[in-house]
Amino acid sequence: MALLQVDFKANSLQRRVRINVVLPVDKDAHESWQDHRGKPYKTLYLLHGIYGDANSWLCNSNVVRYAEEKNLCVVMPDGENGFYLDHPEYYNCYSKYVGDELVDITRRMFPLSTRREDTFLCGFSMGGYGALRTGFRFHDTFGVICGLSNALILENYVRGAKNDVANADYMKAIFGEGDLLHSDLNPIHQVETLLKDGKSIPEIYISCGEQDFLIEENRKFDQALTDLGVDHTFRTSPGKHDWDFWDKEVQYLIRSWLPTEQESALAAEEIR
């Protein structure tokens, strides 16, 4: 498994950015780069939460091992603290960066599949909101979107209710004001618009720990999808808003839920 740190200029952000990439090009000694040509990798774009960075998943989870087992490429960008929204006035267009530019440039850099059904987007907390919102926005790019412990706190902010993720001033700076619940800042409104327009909706996976302070917001999102008749998976299990839960969930996603292929000798050995 190769681990690469890549630095490049992102036009969406008008500055140089860093990404970490897990690429299984060297996982089997008998399989060379040339042997793998013609078999592009399925790819998981993995977003961090608030106060995190491109190293968050590497430092706090076993995602490298899980990806190697399934012959999966994983791309982990920096997202700063802006809920992966676009603020063109500041050149902070993180939704466009993740959903468009990042996918394009990594496909040009590495042997990645360009098929929608092989392209996955996932995140936790703030990154879970970012994965859902960006995934619905770029629904033609991502075949699967996954949100873990999603920071679905927009309604709380609009109603003036307190949340444990960010204070009201911070939320105002990020989300602005106005009829936000009927805008594309609200993932449920995005889904309603996609259904109305007859657009294809990515496969959806959401999960939240039963002891997580965001469990009710995630249950409400699950119910809203159900009421709209949208197929999705909602999984709860004992857990808090922490890395014990997110590592367990990304392990389940990669090993059991995502449409990956088990090609690695490591996975075969583990099964035996």
C-alpha cells in the first residue's frame, strides 16, 4: 500500500492545498504497476470533521489497512472548518473543490475509475454534512455517499436552538441568513429537488452512535428520507461522537457495505 502526500494548486480555492492518498499499487509483490493497468481503482473520498485536516483519518483510524484489504484507493483532503460550503467572495469553494476539482485532478494523477458507481464520498460530523450536501450536489459524480455522526445542525441554527458543534455567530458566518431550510444548504431540500427533477440519487448510508449528541438530528434525517420514499441505509449502534465509533464504521463500510472487490491476499488470509 502506497501512501502519498500531494501538493497542488486548487483553482476553486486559489491556493496550494494538500491531500493524502492511499493507493494499493504495491500491496502484492507479484503484481506490478504495469500488471494493474486497465484495472482502475475504485475510490473513496474521505472528509474530516471540524478542527481536523487531511491527516485526521490517517492518525485516528485504521483506514489504510481496510483499504488495502479491498484494493481501494482513498483520498483525504483538507477541508478547514467551513462545513465544505462555497464562499466565492473569499475563494473558499470547498464543495466545488471536493465534488468537482479534486475528483478530476486525482483521476488525472492516478489510475482511478471514472465510473460513477466506483466513486464514493464519506465523512464524519462536519464532514458527514459535507459528504451528504456535496454528494447530492454532484449526484452525477458520486454513486455512493456516506455520512457518519452527521452534523445536521442547520435547522437548530435557523430555529435559534443551541447546538454542541458551533455557536450562533460561527454558524451565521458559515451559513448566512435567510430561508436556509429551502435552499441547497439543506440536504433534505436537495433530495426533494432531485426527486422533483427526476434526477438520480446516489446510494445513501448514514450512521450515528446511540450515545452521540447528534443522534436525534440523524434520526430525523433518516425519517425524512423514509417519508420521501428514498432508499437508504441507516445504522445505529452503541457509540459516542468519537474515533472509536468512526473507525468501527469506516471498517464496516469498506469491508461489508461499499461495492468494493475483495482482491487482496491480506483479505483472503483473514477470511481463512
